[in-house]
Amino acid sequence: MPEKKYHRLLLTGAAGALGSELRPLVPDYAEKIRLNDRDPVKDCQSHEEFIAADLGDMEAMCALTKDVDAVVHMGGQSREGAWADVLNSNIVGMYNLYEGCRKNGVKRVIWASSVHTIGFYPRTEIVNPQSPTRPDSNYGVSKVYGEAVAQYYWDKYGIESVSVRIYSCFPEPLDRRQLTTWLSYNDLRHLIGQCLWAPSVRHTIIYGVSNNPAVLIDNRLAAHIGFHPQDTSEIYRAKVESNSPEPDPKSDVLGRHGGQFTVDQHFDD
Ligand SMILES: NC(=O)c1ccc[n+]([C@@H]2O[C@H](COP(=O)([O-])OP(=O)(O)OC[C@H]3O[C@@H](n4cnc5c(N)ncnc54)[C@H](O)[C@@H]3O)[C@@H](O)[C@H]2O)c1
């Protein structure tokens, strides 16, 4: 277990699925944890304080990031949705969060980007952290914006960031595509811990995928993070194949990294 590196960490999206998984991990890295979400967070421990705020509220984000050393940013619109929600949570919200970090001298931000930044790549191509983006949705575009913000605040203001392009992070793989794209909760915790602990990250992009057969990513350019996934989707293969139908060979759902997002209609139509 590492020595505690930070005095106070901020965890956003603390009421959400991944925020809830990460909440028990962050005390290993900091004395105090500030939790944020617009929804209520229950059962705060003595080392935790909860501040309800909307990412779209600049004043609230400046207050939220005060006296914080580093941020684990899991808050936001977590899938394709109405443009107004994507805009508020992922675009305005990302800007507000980084402005708060700049004004308050926050040193490092680890945040949840997405496979949907590169969703239109065919599965015959392996992507690496420098592959040009090919977003598959307004949600994916908002994550590309977030990565641009992270790069800009490193280059201009010296705030370090890791943009973690999470593929499919669930307790188990849910369908045949996720046999390739699954990230286990254990591997997520290891990955975020490494991002917090690595001595220097500048702005790093890294893919979040477990040690599955036939992975479609190459993380060697992010080797300095020290992410070594331990879990594999293979143990769920029989269950997934018996529960999910054979894919239509003409559909792009299994043909592209972004899966269903690449074929869905515009959300607001
Ligand atoms: N779960 C995955 O497989 C996956 C894959 C790729 C990326 N991600 C990203 O990881 C992050 C966490 O995902 P999750 O699965 O836990 O999603 P989630 O929807 O369960 O959690 C997101 C949390 O953010 C909060 N939130 C949303 N908009 C907000 C706003 N404007 N102000 C304050 N709080 C707000 C929500 O209340 C929610 O608790 C998201 O950014 C998502 O895009 C997740």
C-alpha cells in the first residue's frame, strides 16, 4: 500500500456506479476525501465530506476545488443523452472543473474519458493513445472536448491529467462485444490508483480494458502509468454466449470499437 500522497482528494460522481466503486479506494491515497455529486451520497465516513453541486455551476466548482490536491472526476453525463445534458455536464462542467482547479492550484486530475472518443474505428484496427479521435456520438464528442481541455491545462497551466478512455466497466461483461471491451471493477481501482500514484503523468491518455482475449488497444505509450490488468472476460464467455443472441453480420455493432453507439439514431430526433 502506498504512503498517503495527497492531503485532500475530490471525487466527483460519487453517487454514480464507478464513483461508488472508487470511494473505498481513495482513502489509500489521501487523508481527506471530498465527495461531490448533484444526487445525494449516503453514509459519509469520518474522513469524507459531501458537497452537492452541479458541474454546470462555475461558482460551485470553484468552491468545490478549494484546498484540493487532486481530483478523480467520474461525474457527468455517462452515456449518449439529450444535447442539453451533454453540454451542461460534460462540456460546461469540464471547463468549470478545470477553471476551479486552475484558480485553486490543484495539481492533478484523473478523469473518465471514453471508448466513444474513438468509437468509429473498425475492430480490425488497434488503437493507441495517439490515434486520431473518431467520436461516435455527441457524448463521444464531449469526451474529445474534455481531452482537449486536459491537454490545454497541462500545456498552459501545468495541471497534470490522465484521460482514462474506459471501454465497458461493469461487474460482468453484458454481451458479446464486452468480451473484448470489459474493464472489471478491480482493474478500474488498480488503474485509478496507478494514475494517482505515478510520479509524473503530464497529460496521459490511457485505455481502460481488462486482460481480455483479443483486446483492441495498445497502451504501450502509457506504460509509465504502470497499469497491469489482472482480470479477464474469458471466464464469462459461456454465460455471455448463451444469454446474448448471435450478432447480425451486416451490423456495425460488433464491427466498430464504439458498438451500438455507432448505429444509434441521433438522441434528440
Ligand atoms: N461505466 C462505463 O462503462 C463507462 C465507460 C466509459 C466512460 N465512463 C465514464 O465514467 C464516468 C462514470 O460513469 P458511471 O458509469 O459511474 O456513470 P453514472 O451515471 O452511474 O454516474 C455519473 C454520476 O455523475 C453525476 N452527474 C451527472 N451530471 C452531473 C452534473 N451536471 N453535476 C453533478 N453531478 C452530475 C450523476 O448524478 C451520477 O451520479 C462518466 O463520466 C462516464 O462517462 C463510464
